[in-house]
Amino acid sequence: MVHVDTINGIAEAKLVAVVDSNREALGAVSATSPEVSVWDDLEKGIAGSEAEAWIVATSTASHVAVAKILLAAGKTILVEKSIAS
């Protein structure tokens, strides 16, 4: 939820989607930001979202895999922390 709150606090940004394998987290996003689309599958999120930029905020071990999928789909990404351990 930290990233949701941060993005919602930026006037020039609009949060349009969240992808998370944690369905409880997705429920929290839906409850506080019902206008935001939520998915528990990255491929479905990519296909269903018109997001211009993506933030990779996963565990370090999954950064490379998630980043590769997004880059292969032609997405602009920001990787939250170190790209790999």
C-alpha cells in the first residue's frame, strides 16, 4: 500500500492498476481506490492495463523475471531496489 499512497499523492501521476499475487493486498487496494484495476497475474495486468509506466516492487529475487516480462511487452519500468541479489 505504500506505493499506492505515494503515487496517489503525486498530482502529475495517476494510479491505474496494481498487480500483486497477494489477494489480501489487492482487496485493500480495491477498498481504498475502487477506480484502480487490480490483477493477481502479471500477464493479465499487462494485457488489461493502459499504464504508461510500471513500478517493480517485488522481492529482490523476482525483480529480473518481472522486469524482463515488462520490458518484452514494451513497458517503461522503474525497479524499486537493486535489480538482483
